Amino acid sequence: MCAVPVLGFAATSVTLITLTRIGVPLTGMTARLAVAALVVVGLVWLPLRDGVGRLRLWELMLPVSALVVGALLQERVLGGSPVPGNDWAKYLLYADEIRRQGALLIDNPYWMLGVPFREDPGVPSVYGAFLAMSDASTATLAHGIWVFALMGIAAMYAWVRALWGPLAGGLAALLYAALPINQNILGWHGLANVAALVLIPLVLLYATELVMSRRIGRREAAGFALLLVALAAAHRLSVVVTLPALALVGVVALVAAGRDRAGSRWSARSWAPRRALLRSAGLVAGFGALLGWGVAWHLWAINRTFGGTQGYEAYLNSKLDLDLLAHDLTRVFCAAAVIAVVWAALRLRRAPELGVPLAYLAVSYLRMAYYLPVALVPPVAVALAGLSRRASLRAVGLCVGLALTAVIAASAWDRADSVRAFYRFAEPASLRGLDLVASRIEPGEVVVTDRCWSFLATWLLGTRTLPALAPEDIQPKAELPFARRAQAILDGRPAAVAYARRIGVRHLLVDPTCVGPDGRPLPSPLLGEPIFVSRRLIVLEVPPDPRRSGADGSPGAR
């Protein structure tokens, strides 16, 4: 049951992307028909089973408690309006334009003076369909990340429970819900990342079933392929992380499949399980091609507008600080994770399914901190559930797990205020400053911003923006010249200032507390006179060109 919302999101996003790619407009009617068709296909393809079994009370209490803990901790960051962070504004703008234009491959009329939307289409397709079907206010979607955060807890429970039982599943859901690092991603509103983290646990579940049974049916192969395609649509970087882990698991499984019970690597029967494993993998690949051609076509079309991607050198400053990482995971969880990973490695021969999270841990290098809970939580939960082999002493693992969760949750509760304060750019005072700018700007005017006000200014002002993003903030190389030009304007370089006046820039927006990707404060702008100052927003007015002033020093006619 916990996997149903995840599979629903995967199927809906892939279907909507495919329909728009073949030219079907995304309207309220087409979205409803697509969802209805998915329901019919599900009822035919996945007939209801005779029963779901009887759940014991404690088995139900653990996942429900995890969802409650997650919701309470997430409310500390996301509660109220506007939500913290900068990135939520770009998702609202994209969804609003999808509803208006009825398509996904569209241009952004405001960002970087007007460029194509290059966001991953998974969540925007669902957001756009929601707006088209409900006619709701676009601002409602600012809290949409909350739904995905709760789905991530459910997905973690589904993965661990299916393989290691209800106790391990419940503890995994509780630990995953309590980790402060999952609050941080909500603070800066990493919606695409959170959506990917919803899908990854079920991808790893299917991978485990494949390598353990070496033969899966058509329904399982289709489900595995659907999740992989949806993951590519939700967040392309997550596919880059996940596929090497799956390849590593597959190679190990092929080697292990060649051994018979006597341990002989090249027995007469050694090729039969390998052929079964390869045949099942081929079935998944076939369904992937059948279900994913529309998503692949869409991503190819987006990548054509990138102008290439930056080399790895551009992202070196964003490497993680290990001390900060330990702080975000909490040191008590880090200690438990180290013990659990060693324990899992020692038990691989008797419990090879533990190799899947370990393989995922191996490919989650330091720039990808938000993937680490996916790899570390299952070994901790499984180790806690296995503290005692006797059912009468099973409460030992449960009590230790609950105590560990309580310590982590208390730390997350205390840090929530600082996370919200750090990322809350759009507070009441700064919104008053934006109202001032909105009352002064003319149609089509360009506003230059720093990296902290980039997406927010674009959405809240509804005008063209030139944001001074750092290279680490940018994937498409085509956007890099615009960001450098904006930074040159903030630095007051003469040629850049002349360009700013030429395109009609009159206002600069900066956050005096904004820091760069390396955590250091950004330098103050060297251009403009302040007309509004608050704790999180300074509005600067670009002075007129003195060469266009009259003889008495007054501004001349343009």
C-alpha cells in the first residue's frame, strides 16, 4: 500500500510527458483522461489479490508514527507562507506556464532575458496537470514538496519491509523521517531531488528482487522499467547515481550466479542462472524502451538547448565538508551507520540482499549527501531488527531503534528554526521591498539579482531577470554568459554597466546575508544607490548615464 502513491506518481508523470511529446495539449480534459486510462490499465494489468493479510497493531503503528514524525518535523520548516528557499519559485512559474500554454517544451519569458525551460519534467508535468484540472491558485503548489517528502518515508518503509520484515521497515521509516539532512533539502526546496528520493527506494527494491530471484515476471519487469523511466524524468542526476549502483549489483550477481552449491565457478549448470538473470534484465530493458521513449525524446530535446555542460572543475567548490555532513546526519546516527555498514558487509554471504544498499553507498560520492540516507538507513534498521533472534527479545531492537530515533528527532526539532531562518529570503520586510520595486518597474524591464533572489524575483515580480548565479548553480553552459554578465553589472564594471543601461536595467536586488557555494559571504555590489534596505533584501537603483544628462545636470530625454 505504501508503494501505491509512488507508482502512481511514476505512471502519471511518464504518461503526461509522453502525451505532450506527441503533440497532445496538456489541459484539464486530457489530464483527466490520462489518469482514467491509467486506472483502467492498472485494474486490468494488476488484478486485485484475494487478500492483503492481517496486520498486527505494532506493524501499523510504526509506519504511521513515522509519517506523523515526518509531518511534524517538516512543518517546522515548511509551515506557513511563503515557504523558505529560492527554488520553489521556478517550479511555480513553470507549472503556471504549462497550464497557460498546455505543453512542457516551452520558453521561459522571464529567466535570463528569455530562454527555454530546462527543468526536469517529472514533477512539473504533474504540477501543470493539477493546475489544469483544479483551476487552483498556483501558490498552492509552494507546499507541494510536502507531499513528496511524506511519500519518501512511505517508499523507504515499503522497500525495507518487503525484504527484511515489518520491524526493520518501521524502524527505517522512523529514522528516515527524523534525519535533519532531509529537513535541509526542504529548506532550499530541492523538489526534483525529493521526487527522485521517492522513486529510488522502489528502484532498489526491484533490483534486489531481480538479482535474488534471477527471474521476474512481466508485471515486475514493467514496474521496474517504469520507475527507472520516471526517475530519469524526475531528476537526471539521480539516474547518474543510481545506474552505476545497479550495474555493480548486476555484475556481482552474475559472478555469484555462476557458482553451484559446491562452490565450483564453472560447473555444468553455472550458465543457467546467468541466462535467467540476463533474460530478466533484457525484459526490463525492453519495457524501458517501450515506456520511456517519450521521456527520452523530451530529455533529448531539452539537452539540445543546453549548449553543452560545464566540466567537473566548475563544481569543485561545492564539495561537501565532512564535519557539516556529520552534523546534518547527526553524529549518533553516523556512529550507528558505521557499525551497521560493517555488520552488513560481514553478513553478505548469508544475506546478499544487503549488498544493494552497500552498492548504492559506494557510488554516492561526497557531492551527493542527500542520497546517503537511502544507503545508510536500511543497514541500521536491519541491524536493529536483528539484535535478537528470539521473538521474545525482539523488543530490544525496537527499543534501541526508538531511542535512536528520539535522539535524532530532538536534534532535528532544534535545528528546524535555523534551517528555516537561513533559507527564508521572502520574509515580510523583503516582500515590502519587492512591492516597492513592482510599483516602479515598467513592462518588460530587466531586474538584476544575486543568486539568492534569482528565482524569487522572476516569479514574484513577473519581469525579466538577469541573475548572478555562480557556475556551481548552473548546469546548461548556455546560461553561463548571462550569469557572468549579471555579476559584472553588480561589480560595476563599465562595459557591463553600459550594457545594463542599454537593456533597461534600473533595479538591482541583493541579499546582504547571501553566501556563495563555498559558504563565504558574497561581496557587496559596487553599483547603484540603495532605495530599500532590510535584513534579507537591498534594492539598489542604477543611476542614469551622465552622458545623457542635460547641461544643468538634470537627466536628459531618452
